[in-house]
Amino acid sequence: MAIQASEQVPAGASDNLSIARAARLWPIEEIAHHLDLPGEAVEPYGRGIAKIDLLAMSVLSQRPRGRYVVVTSMTPTPPGEGKTTTAIGLVQGLQRLGYTATVALRQPSMGPTLGLKGGATGGGYSQVLPMERINLHLTGDLHAVAAAHNLLAAMVDNHLHHRLAPELDPREIHWQRVIDLNDRALRNIVLGLGGRGNGMPRQGGFEITAASEVMAVLALADSLADLRRRLGRLIVGLDREGQAVTAEHIGAAGAMTVLLKEALKPNLLQTLEHAPALIHAGPFGNIAHGNSSIIADHIGLHTSDFLVTEAGFGADMGAERFFNIKCRTSGLTPDAAVLVVTVRALKYHSGRHQVVAGQPLPASLLAEHPDEVLEGGANLLKQIDNVRAHGLTPVVAINAFPSDHPSEHAAIRELTASVGVRAEVSTHVRDGGEGALALAEAIAEAAESKSDFHFLYPAELPLADKIGRIATRLYGANGVDFAPQARERLDTWQRQGHGNLPVCIAKTHQSLSADPKQLGAPTGWRLPVREVRLSAGAGFVYALAGDIRTMPGLSTSPAATRIDIDEDGETINLN
């Protein structure tokens, strides 16, 4: 099924956009045929894209399950270390070894795409296509999430205006509105101005769509009925007696489900080498659980030898939530894990260099310094330990950049060998699947080994203790400092029977600690939990640690993504 990248792309093509445009897409029906999907379950959505109807779930459930692989990383630099490109390259490498393999990824948010981060479809010869459509609107799933979320917000204000039962306390409304753009002027606003006919004046605001609990629900639901139940449990605020008011109470859950019916179907696309790609849901990795949908994983696992998925940010964040929230919800057990590292990230964690998002890397970071790689190795070793805390030994993928030096790769191998972990250099960005063959071989071997996967904490552990275990065991904290109201709410939810829920800790992704300036593997600190929220729809307790906002520092600027359209209106550049 796989073909050589050189057969598709002219030698002169070098930047991501040129490579993507020079590639020849296969008809999406052919990709679906290779997955042996039921024909009636494939709904073409323009050239190179299809949605998969959920009727495929029951048909595919009778087939054997493939191997389940999660891709995570060390604590990243602001530009990121290439988990998406590695996941795509790994799938292409597995294909070249003769396996069938599918990659499952989150759909990019337009906020970061048009802000500092840029696109999220891979890079070089490890991309998912068509990249422009994926990075902008794709099939409109994010708009459906925003519509459903904002419908609930509108019905909350209507409920408040007419003083319907249960009567909401206007001081205890927690449901914000969302928009899939970075618009700082909308973060905190006053609603309901203009007289009695325009609602009750109160403070409100907008979050980015990827941070919506509706998005988290979409990723964790395993059927339309489950989606409907979860939406009904969404808590919008408290009544005047302090009791939770849900979407079900105000009659919004059914209409929200209708708006999300098509969005619940995974999107089928292809990589540059025609490996199947499932792009579905996009919860933020530092706010929500940071993983693509359970439905996409189920479909990929029952149509391929390998399903490779990526978890947002470092192993202390996306991988922890993959293991303890997503796998707990889905009942699926991972067979292997990939931990992505880069020379630049290890040098960064030595504390000797400053890296600013949207700005070129400093020349000092690119000079040959294997000693700095070793100095920053504490972070890598801690993230290896974090994966091992769940019963898996990761394979370390050294995502190679042209600025790397052989001595620096050797230093990484020295670090990983010291803890008995295999490391492979991968050049998938430059060479596609061919550059990921060693990594693919290592993962195929690891997936055959007997794993001892287990959750970090049992469901019956008290909520505060779950937060404490993550903070001390994975982050390296000495303990947790709860704000008085946060501790009181945790105790209340424990008494009310919510104590069996997993926890999702929102903190900075730039450090193992709650302080983005603390690099490496900091010790001697305590995790400050200043706010908690019962995310009953997603099915976890959300804890806000440190100083993090739900729209985390992503602002459009002249140094951000540039979009240009020529006189014919056809050329789009995502740089």
C-alpha cells in the first residue's frame, strides 16, 4: 500500500505546503477500501475526505483488535517537539514493514493555527492531507461544537431571564461562551446590556472552542446515546440553594445532540504515503484531556494491525490523561508508548537557552554541545519514569533535525541506556516512512512484549488524594496546596458520590511544575490548586493549578501565521 515519497513529490519541494501540494491524493474511497470499511458507512465529504458513519462500529466490533500505541513526549519547547509528525511517520514506517496502520489525531483549532503555533497536520514527508482544509474548517466539527456550546449558553440566559425552575443564581453561572479564535477582547465581557428585553446584565466571557467541555465530551463519547447522556449532565451553574443545574434541567441536551450528530462521526483522510488517518475532536492538552476521540480509536483498532494516536504535550499531561481518563473511559489497553525527544528540547532544559514562541531559535542552541544534552536529561528521564508508572516502558524516538550533531544523538542514547530504554533516531520529516523504519521495528517489538499496564490511581481513591498522587508521583512535587474553597468543594463532591471520577489537572505544559520557568525536573515545590470544577459531562473533576488561563497566551501578531491568497483566490499559504 505504501509508496516512496520521492515518487510523489518533486525533488525541489522542501517546505511543508509545497510538499503537500505536490502529493497525489488517492480517492478517499480507496483508503476506506484498504480499511475494509462497510461501503454504506463511508460518506465522502469532498476530495480526499470522508466521514465514517457510526454503524461501522457494530460491524467492526466483531473483528480482531490491533495494537494500540500512544505517542507522547518530554516537556516541550514552545515550538513543540514533533509528536504529530512522529505519529504520522511511525504509521508510514509500519506500513513499509508490511503492517496495516492507522493514525488517529486531534483536529487542529483555528486559534493556534492562525496564532503562534501554526498548522497541526505534521510536516515534511510525514503529513496528513489535505493540510489546508484540515487546519481551517475540515468538515465543520469545531463549528458544530461551538454552536452546541453557545446554544446552551443562550438557553442559560433565557432560563435566567424568565426565572424558570430551577432558578439559577446569576452569581453562580459557570457556563461561558466559546469561539474558535484568539480574541483577547472577549475573554471577559459584560452581557445583557440594552434593557430588559436583552437579558440580565452580568459578567461573562468567551473561551476557545477547544477548551469547551462539549469538546471533551465529543472525544469521550462512544455512541450517540452516550453523547446525549453526557451532554445532559453538563453543569451550567448553581441554583439559589447551591444545587447543580444541568443542561438537562434547562432542556438543552436534546438540541445540542442534534447539532453534534454529524460531528460525532470521525473524519477519514490520508497521509502523504496513503496511510489512513482519522482526525476527530480536538480538546486542548493543557486545559482538557488532550486526546482525540474514543470512537476513532475503536474504528482504527478494528481495521488495522496498529492504531497510533498522539496525546497532547508531555507525558505528565496528555499521556497521563490518556492512561487515566481516556483508557479508563474506553476500556482499551495500550500495548506500547513512544516518547518523542529532540536535541533542542534537551538543551533547552539545561537552562542555558531562551526560546520564544514565534521567534527563531537562538544560534547558541544549535551549536554542538552534547554536554548540554546530558544536563537537560533529567526531564527526559522523569518523563520515561512517568510512562513506566503506568506499566509501560516507552521507546524513545529521537526526532532528528538538520541542526543536530551525531555526538548529541549519542548523548541521548547514553541517557536512555542508563535506564534500560531503547532509543531510535527517526528522520521521518525528511524521509517519510523510510526514515521511521527503525522506530517502527522497535514499536512492533515493544507491542509484542507483555505489558503490565495499570492506572496511576484506583477509582475509589479520594479526589484530593488523586490530585496529590499525580502531583507527587508524576510532577515531582512535595505536595499540594488547595485553596480553601477548592478543598471544600472536593470534600462536598466526595460526599455526594462523585469520588470515583478521575481528575484532570490543568497546568502549564512548559514545565513539570506549575511554573513555566522551572525547567528540567524541578523538586522542592508544591502544586497550588486554586480552583476545581465538576465536569460531569466529560466525567472527571477538573483542577486548575498555578496561573493558567483557558485561552493560554496565544495572540495573533505579525510574527504569527501568514495567510495569503493570490488574485485568482486559489493560493493559500500557511507559514
